[in-house]
Amino acid sequence: MRNLTLAIVGILVVALGVLAFSALFTVNQAQQAIVLQFGEPRRVIKDPGLNWKLPFIQNVVFFDKRVLELDPPPEQVLLSDQKRINVNAFARYRILDPLIFFQAVRDEFRLRDRLGKTLNSGVRDVLALHPLTDLLSEKRGTIMNDIDERMKAAAGDFGIEIVDVRIGRTDLPEEISNNVYDRMRSERLQEANKDRAEGQEINLRIRAEADRERTVILADADRQSQILRGEGEGTARATKNRAFGQDADFYEFYRSLEAYGTSFGEGTSLVLSPDSDFFRFFGNIDGSANRKSE
């Protein structure tokens, strides 16, 4: 009998434990919850702490209180100047009313799909009113404000608050990027060829100027050398004439030395009489030996 009582008590304790486990739940500080009964909302819990629900017939859905991110795929946008760009926009949001959120989209996965389309649609509609230059100027802030207002207007339908909206990056489509690159490359090649041609022209002009200056300098130098040579020869001739006029024997001696220098060279052979007048200065510097033999 005692064992039966202990068994019954044990079963009751286990049942109560299972019942308490099924009935009690905790909402932490980063969460908020909705108690559902057969899929229909019954209570919204925003404050953290221990809470209860009817076991087996009620369940709890939790939602994050923190700032969440929305990063849809890039969208190709046609601008007002008919240029196409790929835009990667993102948003940050917070769930304010979990009941409206649950009724509108049920979970975050569906919200990302619907709100991502709304974000891309707003970006596309706003950017279609502006040229590409506006995205690169101070007007970018105004454009972002317009997109932000559109997103905040749509956020109320989902029970969320839009914290921030940004355009992460904008890129040209690949085919347009290639065309732009080819055009830029062609322009740079044209500039390079132009600079190269101008450099070659300057090079030829400098070379021609240098050659002209070289020719002038050489001509002036040759003219100056001719003048100096002529003056030197004239001075030498005048000096010789003065010397020859003062001493006739010295003149004969000098002319004989010149004749010797002209006549004698490597391999030279002369057949002359020893007492020839050509050798008159070989015996004595004044030519007296040959004269005596005469």
C-alpha cells in the first residue's frame, strides 16, 4: 500500500513538473513575445521576466527587440539621364508592435522579402528622378531623405520602425563598365599619342636648333682660326723677311735646311757629287768648306 502511494505521488510530481514546464516560459531583455492559442494571438508580452500560458493549447512566438538588418539583393536602376547603375541599398529596423508584425508578415523571413521589395521599389522610384551626377554631389543627402521617408511611411503597415536607410554602393553594370573602361583607355591612348607626338616635335626642334648652333659655332671657330692662322703666317713671314734681310747667309742656310727637310726622308737615295753645292752646309755651318774646294 505504501509503495502504491509513493508511486502515485511520484507520478503526480512528474505530471506537475511537465505541466509547469509547459505552462511557464521566460522572456529575456532582448525579446518580446505573443501567446497564441490555436494560431490566434491572445496576449502580447513586451516586458522581460517569467510568464505563463495554458499548456498544450497555447504556444509562444518570440520577436527580437534589437535593431535588425535588411539587406536585399542589388537592384538595377535607370536614372533620369538614361544611365543604368546597380544599387545596393540596405535598411535597419526595429519591431515596435509585435502583434501588427505577426498579423502582417508572421515572421522576419517574410518581412525581409516584402520590405526588401518595398526598399528597392522606393530606391528605384526616387533615383529615376535624378541623373548620375546628383548621386556624386551634395544632393545625395536629399535623395536619401526621400527614400527614408518612403520607407517610414510603409513601415507602419508592418508594425516596425525604420532606424536608418542607406545606399551601400552603386556600380555600373558590367557591360557598361567595360564600355567605359574601353573609352577611358582609348582616350588615354589618344592623349599619350598626342603627348608623344608633341614630345617628338619638341625633340626635333631642339635637335635642329642645336645643329644650327653647332654649325654656327664651328663656322665661327673656323673663321677665327683662319684669321689667327693668317695673322700668324703674316707675322712669321714678316719676321723671316726681316731676318733674311739682315743676314743673306742665314737666309741661304735656312733655305738649305728646308731643302734638306723636304728631300731627305725614310728610304731616300740621292746620287750627287760630294762637292755639290747642295751639301755646302754639311761641312761647316757657313758653307766655307765647299767653297774652298771650289
